[in-house]
Amino acid sequence: KNQVEQSPQSLIILEGKNCTLQCNYTVSPFSNLRWYKQDTGRGPVSLTIMTFSENTKSNGRYTATLDADTKQSSLHITASQLSDSASYICVVSAYGNNRLAFGKGNQVVVIP
Amino acid sequence: GAGVSQSPSNKVTEKGKDVELRCDPISGHTALYWYRQSLGQGLEFLIYFQGNSAPDKSGLPSDRFSAERTGGSVSTLTIQRTQQEDSAVYLCASSLGLQGISGELFFGEGSRLTVL
């Protein structure tokens, strides 16, 4: 079973609308959680990194939240733009483990 | 360099041939990672280097896969006797420190391998 589960697997939203992506994890002991954006045919690019003590972090129109007690994170995209069409990958790191645990990604398509 | 550079960006090969994929990390980054991304799947860890040594090779899917890093910089991932199931995007990433710490991880654009 994957240690990082993301939902929904894919979604289509209208330009200008907001959306929220979910990430649940079982990785332990928790070190940090990252959200990456991966455009089609490109490498992933970091959006946010959050440690245990952080429960929200923003990067422009992207806002990530973290609840380390319930082991859940969300990524909120505000006022979506066509350029937001991409896969958003949740990645969790455990202390003492040099392997990151990757989710399969949320595929977002923004339509005009 | 300014970012992680990978080559070739695309490689089409025949089953049974050997391929070499190259990764040039960000200058000064001591940690280097190789991942494989198949269609619709999450990133699969292959191997990582700290300097020139590879403490964890257990992610390599078979003995046909090998990797090396020289001079604490460029790394090469070699796949021998390629099979169709090796078709995927191979991503390289580098960071100043190890992933277990909150080090920023920078990815290259990937090498897309297609085995016919």
C-alpha cells in the first residue's frame, strides 16, 4: 500500500475558480511534506515544504495546509489560471530515511 | 550550472540494446537521486548518491541497472539489455543535503526512454 494517497486523481476546473487537492500519508516518523507541480513533459518543481510545526504555507496563489495529527495535507489553488494545468505531487519525508514517499499526483486541467 | 541538466531528453532504442542516461546536478550539491516515472504512476526511487558513494542501491529494479557518479558531480544511469518494461521517464534530482532533512530537491527535466 502506498504511504501517500492523493485525491482526487484528476479534476477539471474552470479558469478563475478555486480547487483543493488532498493528500493523506502514513509515513512515520514525519519530517516534512512537500508539494510539487509537474507540467507535462517537465520535471517536478517545488511549491512548498512544511515541517511538523507548520500548518499553513503559501506560495502565490497556492496555499498548503498540514495537519500532522491526522496526517493530512491539502493544496488550495486560488483563482486558477490555464497555466495551473499540471500534476500536483505530494511528497513526504521521514526522519532517518533518505527515500521520499511520493503520491501518484493530482492531475488538474484548467479550461477557459 | 543553473539547474539540473539531463541528457538525452528523449531516447528510442531497440529491445536488448544498452542505454546510458546522464545527469549533471547543480554545482555544489552533494546529494544526487535517480527516479523512474511510469505513466500514471508515482515516482519510483532507484538510487541515491552522497558524494561519489551510493549508500542505497536497493531501488534498482534488476541487475541490468547500474549507476555511477564521478568527481562528486555528473552521474550516469546505465540500463543493459533494455526491455520494453524499462520504457519510462528517468528523473534526476539533486540537493545540498540528504532528503531526510528539509533540503530543497531540484529535479531535471527527465530523460524519456522508449524501448521498442
